[in-house]
Amino acid sequence: MEWARANSSIALRALRMLVRTRRCGSGAPTAGVPSCTPSQSKRLLLSIFYHMTTSDRLIIFTRYPVPGAAKTRLIPALGAEGAAELHRTMAEYTLAQSRVLQSSDSVTLEVRFDGGSAIAMEAWLGSGLRYQLQGEGDLGDRLIRAFQSAFDEGATSVIIIGTDCPELNAPLLQEAFKHLRHHNLVLGPAVDGGYYLIGLRSPVPKLFQQIAWSTATVLRQTVEIAERLGLAIAYLPTLSDVDYPEDLPIWEKVQSHLPCPTPVPLLNEHELHSLINKSTISLSIIIPVLNEARNLPEILNTARTTSNTEIIVVDGGSKDDTPAVATSLGAKVIHTSPGRAHQMNQGAKMAAGEILLFLHGDTQLPANFDQMIYQTLSQPGVVAGAFELKIGGKGWGLRVVEWGVSLRSRLLQLPYGDQALFLKTSVFQKIGGFPELPIMEDFVLVQQLHLLGKIAIAPAPVVTSGRRWQRLGICKTTLINQLVILAYF
């Protein structure tokens, strides 16, 4: 809905300007419309072009206000409940300012959250917004993911803010987007040495690497990197965050000019966990295995951390204790003839979940994987997803492979089976399941999915065993993979 409203707003604005331009060029004055010079007409046409070819995205980083987990540095002064309430009101104020910007400019709003679920966030902050998990890693990792995702989806200017700076208002946000028309980077310096706003016109991951986060050197380090990269930088006024008791007068000053809002009832921690569990679509994890007794305990213990989830281990004739290990850890075990595609199809036939997750027997899922799956599949036009890939083992060669996998997955929407493919059961049935080939079943499945919609990548990696690369060597393994794909075509 929000995307449609933004596009409609752009179209209507462009139409009004076009009508004005035609009137200006008609040679005859029109009642109520001032006459225009040729230069004014040119400016109007340029303005139309700008609004039709730009897509601004404002991303708000925040968290669900659970007492004890929000504004922890203010707990000594306000108590856990008071600190959470402060976080709540500041976040609502920041969102209100963002909506003011959205009402005057064609800006898409997105909330990247930590803690809670998308349903809980929407119950708190309202509908019409896009809610996404921030994902794992430090602040730099999360910023990289948020920027990359926005640009991958077609945004031309992206700004990220937090909810700790009450002096940040709609006019300043508007000024920041204007700076990005002529600069690569816009920064809102904070008094404590960090920044309350950062905006880019294209992804620059290096800006968020090797940064000492939560220190007084964050801004300086960021500027140094930007200058080395030759980025044109614009600055907003220096403002204060509200992080410590001595910062509270800043919020009190802003709050004194605000009307008293009617608070939305929030969930306590128990209710929040219940909502997360209820909002998670029933998930079936299907694991095809052959002699994986050694790896299964770690794999299954991670997979068992969610509710409303069933685990189906499909054994293809293991000679070790794989079936016994799987049964002891609570998995449902199916015995069938070997062949990964055949095993996964048999598991899917027995699955009760609305979503299917196909997991290799040597691959470990990330924390909160179920929420990421739900979030990924809820994106417009997305029919399937997978995770980023991390390969167990040390060495720069494996990191290069990971980088190549990420590039292939995001740019070409071409993840492989070792990235834990997931999709709705109805979609899997519609395409007829995996083709029962001895190899390449995942590649062919993904090609079929492309005909139905987009394939998105969740913001965290699965960790797969590096034994294949270690046994054959990185170059040889990669070469074999590419030759197999070429042979297929």
C-alpha cells in the first residue's frame, strides 16, 4: 500500500507540473496561472524528471520497548519501565516527524527493528510501514544490509536514522535528502562523536567497516574513510542524542511543545513472546541426510529453537547412527532411497507446514531464522528465499567464495541449495517440487521459481561445512561447479 501511495503521489505531482508547463508554453495567459519564461519551463521539466526518476527511502532503526532491553544506560536514573517508556515516546516522535516528511515528499518509510516481531511492531507503530528485522552482527553489518537492500530494490537515495535524537525533525530530514542530490554522503554529527543520521546515493560498505562503534571516534573514522574514497560529503547541524541522564533536558524541552498523545497499550515480555510464536507461520524443516550422525546434533539443536516448527529428517540409507541420532533429538525420520532431490520431495509430501525450509545435513541455521523467513516471504513479489552463506574454515579463499555467493545470490537472485532454500508449500506444489536429477536439482528449482516472482536473501548467513572445499581445494571445487552449470546449458 505504501509503495502504491508513493508512486501515485509522484505521478500526480508530475501531472500538475506538466499541465503548468503546457500552459506556460501556450503563449496565452491562463486565469489564475502566472506566466512563465522559457527558463522557468525548463526548470519545471527538470523537476518533473527528478521526481519521476528518484526513489527516496528513509529507514528508522529502533527496537520494541521491552523494559530492561531499551535505553539501558538510562535505567539507573529512570528504572527499567521508565527507560522503556522514554524509548517508546521518542520512537513515536521520530516516526511522527518522518510521516510529516512523507506527506510533503515522496519518501518510502521503513522500520528496521530488533526484538519483538513485525506483528508486534505494527500493533505499536501502525500499518502502512515496512517492517524488517535488523539481523545479526554489529551496527556496521546491519547498516550495510539495510543500505544494500534498499538500493537493490531501486531506491536512489537512502537515509538511516535512529530514534535517540529528538531535535531531528521533518525539515532537517528534507534538507538531508536535498543534499543527496549533489553529494554522495550526508551526515548528521552528534555531540558525542557519532552521528544521528547518515545518507547515501549508492552502497558504500567500506564506510561501516573497521569502525569502533559506540565510541567518540565514530564520526571521525567515517569521515576519514569517506575522504579516502573521494566521496562528496554534506553535513547537517550538530545535535545531541539522549543516551545518559544528563541528556534528559534535551528531550524534556522538545516534549514540552508536544500535545499529550493517547498511548497505545504495549505488550509485556510474556505477551510479546506469545505473539511472536503465534505470528510465525507453521514451518517444516526438511533435511536430506546420508551418514550425517556427527553433524546432526548441532544442526538439529539450532533448528529446534523455534515453536510451531516440525523437523523432518529424510535418510537415504545411512550406514552410521544418523536415524537414531535424529530420533533422539525429536525429529521425524523418513527412510527412502538415496538421491537428494528424491529425499527432499519425499519429505515435502510428509510436511504439515505452510512453509518449507530445505536444509542440508551439514548446514547450521542462524538465530531467529524463523522470523527472517516470515519477513522475507512477506515482501511484495517474493516467492522464495534463502540465506547468505558462510563456509566453516579459515583462509582468504573461502571468504572470496562467500563474497562471490553473496554477489550471485543478490544480483542474479540465484541462491543454491546449501543456502537453505525456503518457500511456501503451495508454491512448491505449483512448480512440481524438485526435479529428480542426480545433481543441479536446486539450480533447476530456482530457475522455475524465477518465472513466478522474486527470490530474496534473508539478512543472516547459514554456516555450511567447508569439507568439500577442503577436500578438493577451493579452485578445483569452484571450477567443477561452474563446469557443471555450463554443461547443463
